[in-house]
Amino acid sequence: MARKKKFGKIPGHTPEPEMAKQRGVEISTLQKERSQGRGPPYISINKQIHYPDADYLRWLESLKVNPVRSGHSHNPNP
């Protein structure tokens, strides 16, 4: 039976397994993002990955896409 790795708590940071769960992805997805230089900022302490909460929110904000509006006006009085 495989032993689960115990992650310590760091105030203001989310451990890798929790982040994967929050995002609805596998830990391997987070690992792939890191290896490709993508994904949210992280710190590594004792070979454990933690995501700073404030940096994660800024990263999410950087992904925001504002839809392009068409040139048509929706004004009923042209």
C-alpha cells in the first residue's frame, strides 16, 4: 500500500494536492505546467510544492479574457 506524502501547512499558501483538487486537475497537470514554465507561481520547500494564495489570484486574473464586441450596436434608436 502506497503511503501518502504528508504536506506541512504554510500560512497563506496552498499545498500541491489541495491546489490540484481546487482546480479539478491531477497533480501531474500541475507538474507539467511547472516543467513548461506555465501555471501559477509556486515555492518548493523540502521537495514539497506550495502555491502562494495571493500570487495564485494574480495568476488567475492574468488569464482573464474580455470578449470582443461586434461592431453592431444594440441601440433600438439608430
